Amino acid sequence: MPYHAAPARASLLLGASLAVLTFAGAAQAQSTPADDQPTAVDEIVVTGFRASLQNALNIKRKEAGVVDAISAEDIADFPDTNLAESIQRIPGVSIDRDAGEGRSITVRGLSSEFTRTRINGIEAQATTGATDSSGGVNRGRGFDFNVFASELFNNITVRKTASAEVEEGSLGATVDLRTARPFDYSGFNAVASVQGGYNDLSENWSPRFAGLISNTWMDGKFGALLSLAYSDKSSIEEGFSSVRWGPANGDNGFLNPEALPGGSDAAGGLFHPRIPRYGRLNHEQERLGATLSLQWRPSDATTISLDGLYSKLDSTRQENFLEAWSLSRNASQGGKPGVTIVDAVADAETGELVYLLLDGMDMRTEERFDELKSEFSQYTLEVEHDFSDSVRFRGVAGRSESTFDNPLQLNAIIDHQDGAGWSIDFRDNRDLPKIDYGFDVTDPNQWTITGPAGVQPLSELRMSSSSQSNTYTTFEGAFEFDIDDRMTFKVGASYKEYQSEGSGYARKTNTAPAIPGGAPIGGLTYLLDGFGRNLDLPAGSATAWISPNLDAIVKAYGADCLCDTGVAGGDFRLLGLENGSTALGSWRDVTEKDTGLWAQLDWNTEWVGMPVRGNFGARWVNTEIEAAGYSSLSGVTTRITGANNYDDILPSLNLSIEPVENVMVRFGAARVMARPPVTSLVPVFSLSAPNAANRTASLGNVNLDPYRADTFDLSLEWYFAPESLLSLAFFYKDISTYVQTTQQRLTYAELTAMNPEAFPAAVDRPPAEDYVFSRPTNTPGGPLKGFEISYQQPFTFLPGAFSNLGVQANFTHVESEIDYCTTAACTAYVTANLVNLSPDAWNATLYYDDGRFNARVSAAYRDTYYQQVPASNGGSRGIVATGKTETLSIDASASFDVTDHLTLTLEGINLTDEANRQNHGELDGVRDSTYVYHHTGRQVFVGARYKF
């Protein structure tokens, strides 16, 4: 799987441009003659986007560690419509999208699993669902930023170096989100905004509203603030997907493998799409958020703050696919061994079968519907008290809860069996192949529902539900003692309890009954049309096809009774923990109790005339884990539990020196840890059905150690002019303990010998059959290193209106050497980049701000990266991996102050309709097979904002 760096020419041009502009601004700021100095200095007040950038620089400059921030432009007016879209403007931060919207972040090559997110001072986790190719339901430790409206927050701080006073749990960064408080403003304030959003693919308008009201009373001793945000969005996603690629000898191979290029001996190194398909996804999304903050200052020494945050994201997703089925199924399921190769062409370098003409192909059309509900609530109480001028206390107690429910997932799949003349051709377009189905896919009479008595593959009606909840309960307290006016000693303690619970229900078998008597197939289907707008499909591609009608099928079968109708294939009961349930893997309960003690010394002094500040400290933390799940032992559902306990001592140092005025040198060193993935801790086993197309087995591992690393940071920052910065930062992380899921191919006899309780001998499981066995394992890890360049400056040195221009830009390069096990015993390794690490990333914003009119255009680039190592469906070319291809997203926005109170706004998102392309290949290999190629269209918002 190839990975490409940004072009060298562009990098040199950017570097030269930055140098010219920087020194021009610096010279203008420093070269005014003494006799030209005015007798009075006028205060320059910046507003809007410039004010947001200036405030972020002030935060960064005052910190002892390496910190970046983003601030609201005005009350309830964050710079972007999505929190993740805003955070990606910070150096070293990249985002991952679902349905065209930012969902999760990566910091300096480390994914959301390694990044902690705090809201109003306590750790939180927001969870939602996504398409299967985008990771599905978030059952890990990552934070889904798309749960929240950006208007609810007024500040984001990303802490890239560790300190003892900040809780452990991050290898990448700690992200602090802060909602507004009444003491942030003076007296009465109110603001309201309204927007209409238009998507050029769905051709729908969507509303968006936000408002905030705040006031203080009793001479500023008591304040209250309430904010609300609401949005309703309809969008479409269309494109091609393959559900990974598989080797030609997989699933028992083709009927005539000798017809392959190179013959049957070459089959292990030749790959084809497993389920090649075109599809449309309809997303409906409704988001509601609110904050409430009460603050009381009974005396000048005491401040009490109570903050509440609520967010609700309700959505539905309808997926329709026209797909070939045989290439992903084995002989027992009527799959690939029944397919005849008529013609085949392979790419000699990559091994991809770029053209196939096949007979005996089974085609399917499916419609899936998901109802998705995410709800988040958090309450925090913060008390700050000064016992004296030199002794202070701060305490925080809070609870955050995130729940995700998928109460309804339905999927109807009907068939066209044993078709001739099916072909797929990637030779002209690797992302959008020309597919000829060999029959009229718009004719309902070409499709049938194959019941339990029919020939494989049998039609399906899948029904399931699932839920996931994550809860944090936190208590923290700290004292500060001023030793003198230069040094402060801090000491504190913390207790945090994290609970992750999951559950699920599903049919025992997905087989659909035969067509009910008298029901014509046309009454159970409909024609889906209009597919492929702005997609540049190959000439002659299908833009319409017959799709199952889920509502009609459920009604015809009486499936909504969730009962056993007594008809073959008509058992629609959803099983959870009952014997024979296929949903046992969704049931889990993990509880972590973290107890910490810490001490830290801060200083702010001078050394040989240079300002020096920083901190040094250490944190001790104990982690207790109790995990439980369910497995089937001899057909009986059995609860399996496990526990683990470990301690960490985490020293940290942050040092900031100003050797010359406006130049900062920072150094940081720390030992850090991040706890293992929640799903890996559940001590259960799983085993695929005896006739499964892909036979798999797995074991959990509650005894995993956490990720551990030693980190070092060195940065140089030059604040060469007002509101300006040029900085260079280097970072190095020595990851000593890593967690990865190893995979190896074992016979069932070998599984039985390893764990006879989990994998007992059985008549329907031949001992010689191969299974892909996986298990989470601690491995050595490896180094991660890189650098960041950041440049920010208003062009006030330019003449006339050009002086209102400015730029913010940054570039990040990261590389790592992670040893991935090639055997379950980790006796052999292959070295490659960390999962989710993009070697290069940059973003740049060019803005114009004259105090009344504000406009900006932003570009964000992210290099190709791995998503899963090892992935499924490997062949003879090496360890298989899935990943995402490089992206370049362009956004723009503008606003105009009609009056001091009324502002008109215009925003454009994904203006180039950048596609989401995911790939399937080998670690450091040349194969770059298209896994997903979907686009979501351009989004434009027009609106107005009124400040009272």
C-alpha cells in the first residue's frame, strides 16, 4: 500500500513565501525610527476571526508546556460548524470523517484511542454510530466530536505535553473543551443565529439554530447562562465499495483456477473485490444541544461554578446496494467454487484482477435501515477558594454519561442466482469500475426471494439492535502553596471510575421465509433511480436498480411481531443472552477505577536575565479493571469474568525560556501511559458458525498492560510581531509497550489443543479446517518522531485594504517504526507506520478581516494512513492492511456586520466534493485496491446572527 509525501516543490514554495512575509512583518514592526514615534498611542482592538487567533496565541504563549488553542470569535460563535473541523487547524491534528462530517481526531499520528478529551475539567466520552467502513459503533475510548454543536463551546485547548497536575491516560494529547460561563461576560448578553444549509448532492435545505442568554446580578456575585443549539440535516452518500479484496484461492477458489493469469499456482497472489457494489446511503440527522451554567462568588476568595451540558443526536441511515455475492462465499454457501472464469486480466505489479468476465455469479440487491440515537449529559461542580494570598484550593466533582442506541437495524437481501456474463473492469478507473450485470437489474421479475428450502445463497432478513454506554464519575482536589513570588508547590489527588457497557439482540438465523402466497415480487420491491449524480460513472453504468422494500417485506412476513410465526425461516425473535444467541459478542461490562496522587513544583523566575518558567512533578496512579462478557460453552450462555491491576509512576518536566524578547524555547519530557482498548479487555472467546464463509476464532485478554511511552518535546517560538508567530517543534515518543491484535491461521485441532473449553472438538468442525485466530497481545511497539512548523500573521504591513489580509498555516511530519507481529507468539515481526498515522499533514487559512467584513478560505491536507493492521483476507503477498487515501478539503466562510447587532453569514464546506477513498493492500506493498470510494457533495450555509 503506497504512501505519498507532499510534493517537494509545494513545500519549498511555501517555505520561501513564509520567510518573505515573516521578515517583512518583523522588519515593519521593529524598524520605526525613534523620531517618528507618536506622542500618543491609539489602542488597536481586533475582533472576529483575528481576535480568535490572537486569543489563541495569548493562551499558547502563557503556558509552560506545549499548548495550542482555538477560541470563539464572539459569544456563541465558534469559527466552524463542527468541533472537529475547528480542531484540525491546530498543528499536528488531523480528523477522520463519517458521512462528510468530522467525527474523530488524530494528534501527532496518534488516534483518538490515545487522546483524552475533557469537558469543563473532567474526562468525558461521546459515542455515536457510523457506517461499517467508518468503524461502526464507537465501542472504544475515542471521542466522537460530531455529537455536539460547535456553538455550545467557547474554547478548545490541546495540551501536547504532560504535567503531573493533568490526569494520565494520553499518549497523544489532552483536549480540553470549555463551555461558556456567565462570569466570562459582563452583565446581560444575548445572541441568536439562524442558518439554512444546502447540499448539492441531496438537493435538500436543512435548518440550523443557536442562541445564548447570560446575565449577572448582585454586583456580579451571581450569574446564569443558558445556551441552545439545534440542527436538522439531510445528506446523501454515493459510490463504489468492495468490502475488501480477497485472494483468488480464498473461499475454496474458483471452479476453473487454471484460467487465472499464471494458472492456479498464482492464485494466492492474485486479488479480486469480494463484494463489488455500487450504493447509496441516505443520512437524516437531528442534533439538539444545551448548556446551563450557574456561578456564585460569595466573596472575593471563593467562586463556585455549576455546569451542565446536554446533547442529543438522533439519526437514521438507509443503505441500498447492488452487489455481486459469489466472490465472498465458500462452497457450502454456493459461492466461488461454482463460478467459472471466462476471461481474466491481472496487473502484473500489484496482483489485482483488473478485469473479470464470469459465469455462475449470484447477484444481490439489499436495503438496510438503521435508527441511531446518541445522548450525552454531564454535570460538574467546581469550587475555587483562596485561604490566603499564598494558599489556594480547587476541587471538581462531576459525572458524564454517553449512551448510544441502535434500537432498530433491518436489512433485506434478495437474489438473482447463477447469472452468466457478469463482468467488472477497473482498467480505465480504479475507483469506479464498469460493471455489466448480464441481465436487466431494473426488472423486478429478474429477482427472487429464496426461502429456506431453496438453493444457496438464501435470501435474508436481518434484524438486530444494540446499545453502548460510557460513564465517567470524577472527583479531584488540589492545593497550591506559594513558596515565594517565584515558586508554587501543588499537590492533589483524584479518583475516577469509568464504566463501559454494551448489549445487543439479533435473530438466531438471518434466513428469510419464502415469498408469502399470492405476494408478487413487484409488491415487495421498488425501483431506486437517479444514482450517480456528479460521480463521473463509466458510460453504460447502472443508474437505477430494483431494491427490496423493507416496509413491505416486514409487513408481508409479519416480522414486526418479533415472534416465531411458525413458518420456515419465520422466527423473528431477537435473542440477547439466550442459549444459541448470535449477539453474545455485543454484551460486555468493563469497569475501571483509577486512583491518583500527584505533586508538582511550578516556577516563574529569571536566570541570567532570561525569563524562565516551567514545572516539574510526578503522578502515581493505580488502575483496577474488572471485565465481563458472555460466551457459549457447549451451547450454554456463560458469563466470563476477569480482573487486572497495575500501577504507574509518571514523572514530567516542562521548561520554557525566553533567551531574547519574543522568542520562546520550550522543552518537555515525561513518561505517559494510555489504557488498552476496552473491547480487547473482555475475557471472552468467539467462534464463527461451522458453515461460515470466513472461519474465525478469537480470545480476549483482560491482562493487557497499558500503552507506555517516554516522550520528549523541543520547540522554538518567535512572536515577531503583534498577533504573529513562527514556530518549529520537534517531538519524539519511545513507545515501549504496545497493544495489537495478532492473527495467525490455525487448524481447528490446534485451537482445541490450545483451549479445549473454548474450542471443543465437534462433529461439524473438521479438525483439519483452517481458522483465522486473533487475540490482543502486548508487543514492544517502537519509536514515533516528527516535527511541526506553524506560521501565523496579519499582513498589516501591506498597503490599503491588503492590510486586512492574514494567514494561519502549519505543516506536520510524523514517522514511526511499530513492530507488527506476524505470528501469535510474536516470534516474527514486520516494521511499518502506526495505525492512523499520516506521514504528512498540513492546513492553511487565508483570511480578510476589516472589523466589519470577514472572509476566509481554508485547506486541510492529510496523507494516506493505515486503518487496520492486520486486516482480513490476506494472500501470499504479505501482511494485509486497510487504510485511507490522502485527502485535501477546501472550506470557506464570510460574514458581514450590517449593524453592531446584525451579522449576515455564508459558509461552504467540502467545496471540491472530496471523496472518501479507503484501500486494501499489504504493509509497505504496492497494491492499492479500492475498498470504498464515496462522495457526499458540497454543503453551503447562509444565515444571520443577532446580538442583543
